[in-house]
Amino acid sequence: MPKGVFIALIIVAGLIILIIAGQITFKRVQRNLEGLKDLSIVTPPLSSIKDGTYEGGFAMFPVKVKVAATIKEGTISDLQLLEHRSGQGQPAEAILAPVLTEQKLDVDTISGATYSSIVILKAIEDAMKKAQ
């Protein structure tokens, strides 16, 4: 077999392996993200949380979030996004405003950034649970 044909076969085989690995990874990411829709998000009773700033986080590949939630006199007085690895989910960062306004985690997710919205809400929930 000529050397050029052998090299071409190796390249084609390598590409096939990369395509299969990419499809497996994509399916895994899709399953992870779809699973987010089944998670419950609960607002802990704010009156039971001592005043202070609490950090929380949540990750579901490929989205990762860390937040700081400040509780003052039984209200969520401030929310800060410390980290948000999201790919295209950056618009979800707008979900902080309705959480502050409504003082609960049961708010509508940001259209087009549903998965990142859910991960941000779960990170806030984690911060509040740590505060109890």
C-alpha cells in the first residue's frame, strides 16, 4: 500500500473517531441540561436566615455558577454573580433582578437562557440553605 494512501486512511479514521466522540459528548451535555428542568427550586424562609452574605454554587456541565446572596432583616438585599460559565447563557444573568424584586426563587426563567437561569437559581438556593 502506498504511503500516501496509508496516511489518508489514518486521517479518515481519526476524523471518524473525533466525530463519534463529539456526538457522545453532545448527547451527554443535552441529557445534563434537560435534567435541569426536573429540578425543584425552593425559597427557604427568609425570616429564618440570619443577616449576612452567603456564597453558594451550582454546576451542571457545561454551566457553572457561584453567587453571593446578602440577607438583611428577612429580605434578599443583594445578589452578586461571582462566576458564570455559561457559553451562550449570559442573558440569564438578568434573573437576579426579578429574584430581588419578588423576594423568591420561583420566578420565570430568561427566555433563550433557560438552563443558565436554572443554574443561577440553584446557586442562590444553595447560598440560602447554607445560611440556615
